[in-house]
Amino acid sequence: MSKGLLQLTREGLALLFGRTPEKPPAEAVTPEAAALLAFKKTPAERKRRKEAIAAERAEDVMSWKWRSRRWASIILLNGLFVLSFWLDLQLVEGSLTASRVLGFHMADLNSSLQLMLAHKHVVLNLVIGVTTVFLIYVIVGGRSFCSWVCPYHLLSEIAELLHLKLAEKRLVKDHELDRRLRVVLFGVFAVLAFATGFTLFETISPVGILSRALTYGTLVGLIWVALLLAVEVLWSRRFWCRYVCPVGLTYGFVGAVAPVRILYDSEKCMHEGKCRQVCLVPHVLDLTKMSYATELREPIGPDCTRCALCLDACPTGALSFDVVGITRRPPPAFAPGGPGAAGLETSAHGKADAA
Amino acid sequence: MSDSSGEKPKLSSREREERRRFLRSVAVGGVVTCAALAGWLQHKVAVAAPRLRPPGALDEDAFLAACIKCGQCVQVCPVQAIRLADLQEGVGNGVPYIAARDQACDFSCDATQCVLACPTGALSHLIDKKEQVTMGVAKLVHGDACLARQGRGFRGKARGEAFAGRLRYVDIDRWKPQAVAGRAYDVPLCDLCVRECPIKGAIALEPVSADPADPRRTPVVKASCVGCGVCEMICPAEPAAIQIVVTPTGREPKRAGS
């Protein structure tokens, strides 16, 4: 049985809230996926995959296609805030906590939640702003905000590149934290906002601090941002986005079943693991491990930021953007009635010939 | 594993790493929470007088909570009187304020564009006229420095050549605020605070003695003062003889006329 929407949501949210992914029991795997797995475990197929991986490793180039698009998006959107103010363009006014885009209200969901809990009173404009943003991220996938809009994400990605360089030279080591910390902190800040009557997280949120610093020149807050980046370079890779930021959790929850998503195609996967190495939230890619997939094609869960670094990293195109109801793909070879292993064989050979 | 000195049952390396990871997580969570709480503490112990907030601002605590820290009020102000506070103000980080001595709110926008821009009602939509504003009250805090109280006139630029502040000089251009440094005053008795006050009848010069020959006058602030700070900005004395006094409570706009 393929997974229904409800089950996908439930499993996705469990991952989002900190569950550690596990190998699925045999009965959870569809017959097609089981047949594909059996084929992948044949000695001939193992040998072919090993050779393919070796050949791919020899080149070892990572594409910058999606990363550069994303950086352009972050720079453009944040640049619009800055230019709107300094050149009085009036396109995107305000900052990432709340803005008017061509006159329409937009409000950050986490900032608004904090505000409502602290102030205990809501005005119509804020409801309009929250609803607009909510609908956008219900469609494009909540955490798209993180990787396509958030200015801290860009700085953090650069810090990550530095961290990886230093880690390669064994000068620093990544210290993993418990992913449930983010859920706890979300609760802590919600309770604190309600109890103290102040939006305490907003005070230290690097999203708002950076957004305001860019447009309004409030530079003292950058000391805090620099501190966070230093921690990420020297001690724990991407710790703010991975384990702390309640903004990410809020958006992840909102986009739990977004139609814009990354789709994993198990038939194309060589289980090399490059995607998990580059991923901000590698637990969502655990299904790319051998025998972890339960279906031939599965969407990546709600914690995924749609940053598409995995698309840049994947040499076989096993991961791709997917819009439910719009993206068209040929049926899987292992689908009931499909050509099965034979079909996959020919397509694999075809690809090898082309290369 | 040949370590024989330990008496306790040894943890596997995986268990040890898990324990360390848990402790690290608790520590990071604690530090982040404390950082946010420090912002709150800063607000609680801050002895300094509260900032002058833009027109329509709720009482200080409610204002800090209701403000979403977006800066849209900053964007619409024609004289850029509104600025955003920075991290050192704790929970006030990102909240708008007016430094009246540098640039007062002169209602060049014909009142309360900032209120209309506010998406959260932190600047109360109950007001739509400048006369309804209650941001603070002007007070003669350095009476000895006041030129009028010394019976002196004033000649020259109110705040010197380098002053960047702007003001609506209706006689020059009703719609375009002009540089204060661009106007040379020449008055036999200094009355700049009264002359430039944007609220009719909010301040007046009154005699200091019963003697009709005594030229000395003192500025008297009336109940209609809204606290915009133009008098504080324009005052040629240094520091300003008249300044805005801000209270954290009791400044919230009331529904007009109902």
C-alpha cells in the first residue's frame, strides 16, 4: 500500500519534531519497492553501482546551479527591502518581520505568533498579513522561507563552507545537538512571550536583526549574529538553523504537506550518500539510505527547506523538484505492469552510453 | 577496552556520545533562553527614562509587546524622525523611537502616516489628527538656560550650520520640510519654541513678573501639548531648556469624541 496523505503528514511531522528516522519494517515496504531493492542487491547490480560511484567520485564536482539561484533569491528579496527604503521605490517596505509588498500586508508567522501571545490582542491588518504569508508557505513549502528568503541562511551557508574547510583540516569538529531542542525552545519562547508579555525571541532573532540592520542600519545586533556564526564555524555546524530557530519550526509545520516539494526517486539512486552530506536537515534524507525507502518515489518531509543542495550534489538526478499535479514524469520501471529490472537496465545503459 | 581503574559500569562510546549530546543541547538551550531573558532583564532594571515613541504609541510595556519591529513607520516619516532601537535596548530591540533633539516629529505628513503604516496597532489607530497625539509633554527643564527667561533675543541659525534636522516651514513650502540650518532667525525676544510649535495654543510666553517694563518671559506649556518635540529640537540653548518628558503609562490615545 502506498502511503496516504495522513500517514505522510504524521511521519513528516514526527521527523520535524525530532524523531530519529529508522529503517522501516518489511511490511511497510510496497511490493514494487521490495522488488527494486531485491534487484539492487543482486551481485551484478552491486558491482555496476560500485563502478558507477567510483567513476563519479573520480570527477567529484558539485554543481552550483541551485545554490546560486537561491543566493540570488536571498540577495534580491533582501535587496528589495533596502532599495525600497533608500530609493523610495515602495515595492517591499518594512522588514522580514512584517512588510507591505506592493501595498499588501505580509507578516512573519513566528513574529506574529510571539506578538499575539505577548500582546493578547490582534488587529485586522496583522490577520491579513499572517493569512497571506500562511497561504504562500502552505503551497511552496514552509521552510522555503529559510533557504530562499532568510538572510541569516546565506551567512550561515558561508560559515558552513568555512566550517567544512576547517573540519577537513581537522581544526574543528562538528558537535551535534539533539533536534528536539528546537521544539523545546519553541515552547519555551511561546510560554515566555505569554508569561512576560514581551516578544523575547524577537530580541535575539537573527532574522529580524539582520533584516533591520540591512535596511535601517541598526548595527549593534550584528555582534550577536557574528557570535552565532562563530559558534557555527568553530563548534557546531549550522546549529542555529538545525537545533534552535523556532521560525524554521513554525514554517516547517505550516508547510507540512506542501505541493511544492523535493521528490526522491529510488530507482535512480546509487545510495552514495552525497545528498545527506550537504543537507541542512539530513534526517529528511534518511530514506535515501539503502532499504529505507518504502516506495519507489517518495516526497521529502516538511523539515526540508527546498534548498536543493541535494539536487546539486546528486549525480543521478534521483532528487528533483516536484509540484503535485503539475510535474509530469514517466511511470517507474518497477511500477506494477512496468518493464521492471529490464526497463531500468536499458535506461541505465542508455545513460552510461550518453555520458 | 582495558581500562581497569573505573569501578562503575562503563558506558559504551555511543552512550557516552549521546549523554554528551544531551548535555550540550541543554547547555545551548539554556544559553539561548538566558540571552533572550537578558533582554527582558535589561528592560526591567533600566533606570533611564523611556524613549519618546512615535504618535499613537500604546503604553510602554504594551507598545513593546505589540510592535512587530518591522520599521514601516520609519519608512513613511517625511522627516525621518523615527529610528529603530538596537540590540542594547533589550526587548526594545527594533522598536521605533524619536530622538526629538536631533529630529522632532513636526507633523509634516499632516499627521499620523506612521499610525497608518503600523500593521499591528502598536501605534493606535484611534488617532487621526495631530491634536489627538499624546506621546509626551514638553517641560522647561533647564529654566536658567532659557533665553526668553533672561529677556534675551535670538539671532542666527537655531542649532548652528551643521544641524541636519528639518522642519515644516509653512511660509516656505507647506509640503516639503526645510532644513532648520537654512533659516536665520532674528527675534528681539527668543520665542522659537512658541513660533514653531505645530499645535495651536500648546505653548505660550507669559510674563515672569507683574512689572510691565520687565522684558522677561517664560514658556508655559498648556494642556494641549502633544509632546512632538519640535520645541526641544528648535531650542537654541545647549542643552535644550525645554524637553519632552515621557511617561511609560497613561499616554495611550483615547477614543476621540465618543
